[in-house]
Amino acid sequence: MEPTRIAIVDDRPFVSEGIEKVLAGQGGFEIVFHVERGGQLFKKLMFLTIREQPNIIILNIQLQGMSRYEVIFRLGKQYPGINRRNICLDY
């Protein structure tokens, strides 16, 4: 069985590294890439084949630059096969 491919969009390295560690310990997951901003997400996605694209994208609720709503809207239009999840980590 193929691992679930995941991309993380978060500008806080300790958060994305923590998510990566938790998922690595579970098995069955592959972190495809990590970017800090929504615009970077689309730059990465356009160079991936459909088989290389993440199955799930974990988004920080407070993105810099492009809002999470813009990211979710564009993902739905350009990449409808990718699941989008929002994470709210507020401290």
C-alpha cells in the first residue's frame, strides 16, 4: 500500500517539524514537502505529476501573504483531488 503523501504549509518550523515527527512515528505517511507561504505551495505543486502530488495538505490557519481562504479556493479549482485540512494553533 502506498503511503499517504502530505504537504505542510506553515511558517513556524517547530510546528511543521513536530507534525513530521508525529507522522513519521505512525508509519504510512510521506511528507512530500514543507513550505512557509501559500504562494510557495502553488509553485511546488505545478512541478509535480499527479502521482507525486500530496493527498493531503495541512494548512496553518494564519498564513502570511495569501490567506488560507485564497489557498483553499485555488486548490479546489486547480487541484480538486487534494484534500485540504486547516489547523489552528494559537499561542
